Amino acid sequence: MNSAGHSEATARRGLELTPFRGLRYDPDRVGSLAAVTSPPYDVVVRPDGLHQLQSNDPYNIVRLILPQATTPAERNDQAARTLRRWLAEGVLAADPEPGLYVYEQSDGNGLLQRGVIGTLRLSDPSEGVVLPHEDVMPHVVADRAALMRATSANLEPLLLTYRGDGSSSATSELVEQTAERPALLATTTEDGFHHRLWSLTSPADLARIRTDLARHQALIADGHHRWATYRRLRAEHPSPSPWDYGLVLLVDTARYPLRVRAIHRLLHGVPVSEALHAVDGLFRVRRLDVPLSAALSTLSDAACAGNAFLLAGDGAFHLLDRPDPALLARTIPADHPAAWRTLDATVLHATLLDHVWHIPEDDPTRIAYIHDTAATVEKAERDGGTAVLMHPVREELVRDLARQGVTMPRKSTSFGPKPASGLVLRALDL
């Protein structure tokens, strides 16, 4: 198999990106486009962040992707009713004809990312067309599946990457040419990112993209749980059906490399003192009475030499590194490549969580996964828990493991920038 995300000129089916009638907010019916957008559902983790999004505009997309009610069933019913009401009121409206959407993100500081949003034919892992690199948590897949069933919609696109031929590919040429035209919409969100969207409806343009992408395979950068959800729902519906496809954003990382960041852990109900006591003699532990930025710099230096983590939550930072080799030999499965066995996420899950702290990685009452570093530390200090701060893994390693068919522990990476939710949705009955 070729390396993850690279071209493959064989008879095997490649990426099949198809046009759809996007659902978009009517700008005359909402306060502003920025006010109705949200980060992806799994990035909105703090209650204050959720409340702020809800208060930004009564039509903020978070009311669909993270509905608030007492039970899961009530939440999903509420999302479905809200979506139907917004459609009936014209708050959301379908574009008149199917198309693909060119999407641009920039931050004004030199970061620029462009890609294509469309519906992608779902494939089995054995086909090697869409390559996952992380495991998923069954309860999260079940939660997203219930929401998609209730709404009969893809409410936000996954982020997939592929390795094209740079500016010489047909898709890249069309993306760059389209970005010279007036945008269908443009907005700047509170995080300072500028967003622009264009539609591509010309049959000739759509055919060029379809032919070009058929030569490629993709890596899931963000959205493993939603991809697993797509595949579960496809299995529930006889083919052919709209459930054979799922909403994605495809980015050519030969043209627009993504950033890779870590996803941190928050251990509920585990004081830092308790976590440190459990690792005594198993890791070297050093207390760092320094600001967060300096602590992360020390973590980066330590990670160059081996496995390293930062614990926080008691007003200081504690660097864990130099794990006992005998401990790793007892706890890390030997039937995986060396690159997987030495991952920080592997050591965290197989050694620290399973054997030292005895915390199930899929129990939301015991552990949370948070993208924002400062927010993880603040919540640990406020709640009396322990923040486990991670160092990001290299993208090349992610791709290499995916090529080998080896998945990393859950929530090992955070690729970005992620697409904003709320700019374009997909209803499966259109």
C-alpha cells in the first residue's frame, strides 16, 4: 500500500466526492454568520463555552450539534425539532442546485488553508481509501449516531487530508481559481479566523475533481467518531441510499500542510497528589514552578528523549519522564510496531491509565479529553482533578502508522485548523 494520503494509480477505487445541496443560514435571518458558527462538537467542552455560543445567537449551530436536555433521547428529539423549525422558518435553506464547496480559512498571520467540502462515498477499511489513525470510543459513536438518526442530517464536516500533486493537480487548480472569485459567504469568527465559502456547480468542474480525486486515498485528520458513525448508519440502511455518503472537508496537504497538536486528558476526582503518589518510583518526577508556556517548553525538550507528560491541577506543573523500562515491558503490548509502542499516548493509556491509575479510558465520569491546554489546567485546578498534558506527535509518524493499518490510542492527535461548524450542513432527504 502506498503511504497514507498519497496518490495511487491502480484500478482500486479511490476517493469519490459528490455534490450535494448544502443547507446554509440565511444571513438576513441571523445576527451574523460568525454568531451562528461553533467549533466542532468535541472541541466545545467547557460549560461556559457552550453557554457563550448559545447566547451569541438563538440560531447558533451548537443547539443542533450539542442540544441541551435531560436525557440523550430528549436531546436528540430537541435537535430534530429545532432543525425542522429552522428549515420551516427559512433560517436554514438549501442551495438551489447540488455542488461542491471550496472552503478557505486564514488567520491573518500567514496561515491559509483551502479545501473542498462534499459528500464522500463511505468505504470499508479493507479498501484502503480512507485511513483512520485512531481508535474510537463506542459510547461516542452511539451518541453521534443517535443524533444523526434523529435529525437525518450531517451537521458538520469531517476533516480529511490527501497528498495531491501540489498546484499542478486539477483539484488544486480549481480551488485556487475559485478563490479569486467573489465568495458565497465570508465571516470572521471570535478566534480571529477568517472564513470564506464558494460553490462549484459546473458539470465540467465537478467531473474534473471527481476524476482527479479517484486517484487518491485520504487520512482522517479529525472526525474518527463521526466517520465510524457514518459507517454504522450506512450499515443500517439498504444501499443505495443517501447514507452511503458522508459530509467531509478534503484538504490537499501537499499544498496546505495542517498543524498537529496534542489532546490533553483531565482525570476527574483524582487529586494531583494521588496521581503523583501512584507513579512514585515508576517515572522520574520533577516539580516545575513556572508558567504554562515554560512548562510546555520543558515538556517538549523531555519528549525529544523519550516519553514525557505534564501533570497539573495543584498550582504547579510536574514533569513525568524516564519511565521504568521494566514497567513498559510489562504493560505495553509487544505485537505492535516499535513506533506505536513508544508513543506517548500508548504509554499513557496502556501503562498509566490501565495499570497505574486504573482509570478506564472510555468512562466519561473518570476522564475527559480536552483540546485547549489552558482550559485543561484551569478545569483541573477548579475541580480538584489532574490534568495530563501531552506533547504532539509528528504528522509523518501518524501517516506511517496509518499506512501500516495500525491505529493509535484514542484522541492521540488534533489536526487543524478544523472547519467551523455552521457554514454548510447536509440534510439527507434533499
